[in-house]
Amino acid sequence: MNTKTSLRKTGLRQKAQLMSASEIERTLVRLAYEIVEKNGGVDGLGLVGIRRRGVPIAERLGKIIARIENAEVPVGTLDITFYRDDLSTLGPKPVVHEGEIGFSIEDKNIVLVDDVLFTGRTTRAALDALFSHGRPRRVQLCVLIDRGHRELPVEASFVGRNVQTTMNEVIEVKLTEIDDAEKVLLMEK
């Protein structure tokens, strides 16, 4: 799809490519090492991806951590369906759908994983959903991109890259598992 077609369909035009496939991979390896280091290994550690693009990122981190530590780390999914508040000035509230995480989070160090941290509303909704499944020992947030513009006091423990954006800009994370492409784009309205 060329840029003009993309602009007509979404109202967005590509401004820059922020990360290539190899840069995403290197960033995830670094994040995996940081997660293991900050948690003193993998004992009691669990990763929970926020649907949609947080899930493949969490799964990839789990595989990298398993290679590093030679131990499996449980990886689960939180299904949070919401209107993309990064594409709307109205900013609707995220809607949480209870989903099966797939493992017990009781007394575990849980790392919530998402692709982009923006206003903080998705993270807040994810925390509500997470606590409906039990009481973890600690919850940390890991994001591939932190673009600022927080509306809530939410800060990620693990950040792939900080990208300063304007309110007219949008970060698009493309992952092979969902988009058949692997890159991070800065788009402009």
C-alpha cells in the first residue's frame, strides 16, 4: 500500500520509521535482560501481554528470557478492548473484558507488557483486570515505546524507547504476528 492510499484510508501519513525489525529484536533482548536483572532471576516471575500487540511482545520476551535463564516463564494475556485513544481527541475509556491469563498471578512478580504507553488509561484498565484475577506480589510495566502525554500517574519500569511526540502524531507498532510487517512508525494526522 503506498503512502497516498494509506493517508486516504486512515487520515495518517508516515513521517518516519523509528525502529526496524532488527532494532525491535535488539530492544526486546535488552528489555529481557533488564527484567531478569531487576527481578533477581525468573523465580516467581510472570509476563502478561495486553491485547493486542502487547501479547506477541510478551511472548517474545518470554522466549528470550527462557534462553537467557534456561527456565520457562509463564506468559499470559489480558484482553482489554478499547477505542484507540491515541487516534481520537475524545479519548473514550478503555473497556475491559475479563480473559483467562492462563496461570496464577498470586504472589508473583508480574510484568504487564504493552506496545505503546500514551495516556496511561490502558494501563489503569489492565491493572483493574489483573487484580480481578488475584493479588500479585508486585506489578511492573514494560512498553516498547513511551510517547509521553500522560493523563494518569503511570510510569513504565522497562522502556524500549522514549519518543517525544506531538498530539498530532501517532505511533504505529507493526508486528509480524498481527500485521505481517515488523517496524515502528511515526505517523502524522
